[in-house]
Amino acid sequence: MSPTIQSTVELSTILIFVLSTILAVFLTQNYAQKRTLNYLFWSLGLWCFSIGVIEEIIFAYGFYSEALIDSYLVIVALLVQFLALGSIQLVKSKKVKQGYAIYAIASSALLVSLFSITSVGNVIESHVVYGALPLSIVIASSLITFPAAIVIIVTAATSYRKTKSYKMLSIIAGVITVSIAGSLYIVQFPAFLYYSEFAGILLLWLGFFSFPARKKKDISTLYNKEFPSTLTDSK
């Protein structure tokens, strides 16, 4: 990697980290005030995102360890999982929410357990996360990221169809883009990882921070008031 490209990677990851951390703090504060599970899981997803970007910064500066890359690969899968768990809280069906929560715990436990018996090796090339992963890790990660992406896209499509809110659309697009960023490495598109991270954080900023301060409605209130769930409520 040329010094110019390396400097660009370093600066871009630092900027993404600053923006994502501010947004994670914002969502955490909203959870502390509202005590709604969607904000809890979204904030956990953004904190995972921020931690993952810290590790990308470490890689960009040439530092590497197997424990670090293992934690990075777990985090990029879990951030998608948390964003999906946040989105599915907006569905009214208790059975759907409980069913997905059980699946999320089982699939996450499988991935973590595989790292205890599988050696990933050095997948850093020219200070960027790149390289083939063991097939077992790819499959276990995909069991998390792809169902999570489907959950996010379905709830997003339903919400925009009902609300027609451009600010909400920006948040939805940001969540989807950040989720895609967490999946890109798994499907071997590392070059797009950093672009997707930056675009996703910008979209989330435009959505969350463009809400007028005088309006106290949180995102879950907007969802629940403006449209009912398309799924049957469980009694």
C-alpha cells in the first residue's frame, strides 16, 4: 500500500470512529431516557461498530494479533445482529421477537465457540482487513448477518411504506448500509467495507440529528403511532 493510500485509510477510519462514537452516545442517552429495547440494541450495534473501527485503525497502523482479528470478526457480525434486534422490537408480535432473539443467541454462541477451535491466521494485507476465512467461520457468520439483513430490510420497507418520512428513510438507509458494511468482509468485498461504513454513518447522522429539537418523539414512537405492525399481535 502506498503512503498516500495508507494515510487515506487511517484518516477515514479515524473520522468514521469519531462520527460513530458520537452517534452511539446519542442512542445510549436516548435509551437511558426512554428505556425502549430498540434504542438499547441500536446503541449496542453502534458501540460494536465503533469498537470495530478502532480495530481497523490499529490494523491501518500496522499492528496485528490473532486475538485482535478474532474479536474484529465477531464484532462485525454482532453489530448486524444488534441492529436487527433493535429493528425487530418495532414488530408487535411477541412470538416473532422471542423467536428471533432465541435464534440470535444460538447463532452468536455458535460463532464465538468456533473461534475457540479455529485458527483464522493473518488476514491483514497492506494494513487492510483482507483474506480468505475458514469455511466454518464464513458459514457461522453468514447465519448471523444474512438473516439479520433480511429482518432489517423487511422492517425498513414496511416502515417507509407507512410513514413516507424522508428523515426516517435516511435512518433506515443508514442502518441497512451499516449492516451491509458488517457483511461485506464475509462475502469478500473488503474494498467496499470502508465506503459502506462512512456512507452508513452519514445517513444515520442526517436522520437522527435532523429531527427538530422541539419534537420529543423518539423513533419507536414514530413507528408505533404512524403504522401498526403488519404481523399479528401475539396474546
